[in-house]
Amino acid sequence: TRPGPLAGRRIVITSGPTHEPIDPVRYIANRSSGKQGHAIAAAAAAAGATVVLVAGPVTIADPPGVMVVHVETAREMLAAVEAALPADVAVMAAAVADWRVASEADEKIKKGPAGAPALNLVENPDILATVGRHPTLRPRLVVGFAAETENLIANATAKLERKGADLIVANDVSPETGIMGGDRNTVRIVAREGIEDWPDLPKAAVADRIVALIADRLGRA
Ligand code: C5P
């Protein structure tokens, strides 16, 4: 093991979007650059942790010193996360698509006189909730994200309970903030013990602070 505040710890992190195929050329996705999740993976590795990063389709590079599993869909992401357990910590930063089409078309859907196709959507598994409520392999510390455009704290607090998380990193992703796809982030840390407001920081600095918070929480045992 490498030295550092997370030496000997194993962390599984999700990052990026998922793509849910409609047909061989089309998909449903959420917006996500993967920058914040990848930065947390890099920071955790630099802090000495063994890091498994489960990454959806992103255009940024794999962080150094990290085991990266590349996936496309939410179901693949869940399977990769479950395969990476047991772990001390889970940080679920991916923007997972909430829905997928019930049955993916084998061939490209053609435009035609019948008009636009109706998409029959079904819900994807909730990876954070699966990990946070896992009966046998729940990590000691489970961290989720809440990207919201309104009612930030109320939504983040509800997520903490519903998904069995210990911490929610909440951020306002209204378009005017520039956070989505950008290099800076303004977050609030929502825990049962209370809420912390962090200043506007580069995503790498937010990642360092999240890793310090994780080390602190694990250390308190
Ligand atoms: O419910 P919502 O998508 O806003 O919750 C966000 C949090 O839940 C994030 O941590 C995200 O990674 C996680 N999530 C997940 N699987 C889903 C949906 C969200 O892990 N299907």
C-alpha cells in the first residue's frame, strides 16, 4: 500500500454519464463531463487509496494510479460497482440515466410516414441506493451527489434518507452557474450532522476536500 491518509482503504467511485441505447445509433443520456468524479478518483489515489473508478462514456482521460472499468449503461455500471465490492467507501458521482427504453431496437429505426416513434421507458436501477442499502456489502461510508436546479437542500436531504447515504454533495447545476462541464464547482455537504457550505473552488480542490472529509470520517471510526 502507498502512504497517505487513505492508505489501505479501498474506494469505488462512479463518474460520467450513462448511455442507454434506443437503437444502434441513438441513446438517452444525462449531461456529465465526468470531471468531478474523475478528480475525486485521482485525489483518492494520491491519498493512498486503492481506487476502482467505474466510468461511463466520457471524453476525459483515465486518472493516474486508478483501476478504471469503462461501461456504457446503468445496468453495466451497477454490475461493475457490485463486482468492485467489498470496499470501505463508495462515492457515486455518476449522472446515471433514470430511464432506458424497454426494448432496444436491433436495427436503426427509420423515419417514415408513421411519424415519430413512441419510446416505452422503464426505470434504471439506482446504483447509489443499491449500495447504500446493501444487506451485506454496504461500505462504511457511502457518498452520493445531488445535482439540482431548485430546492437544493430539501432534495439533497431527502436523497440522504431514501438512498441510505452518509453524505450528499449537493450542487446547483442551473445553466447560469457554468458548473456543468466547467472546471469549478460550488457545493454544499449535506450530512445528518448538519450542512457545510464550501466556497467556489476548482473541481480538483473540491475533490481534495471530499477526500479529506472521507479520511476524517473513517478515522473517527
Ligand atoms: O436521484 P438522483 O439521480 O438525483 O440522485 C443522484 C445520486 O444518485 C448521485 O449520487 C447519482 O450518482 C446516484 N444515482 C445512481 N443511480 C441512479 C440514479 C442516481 O447511483 N440510477
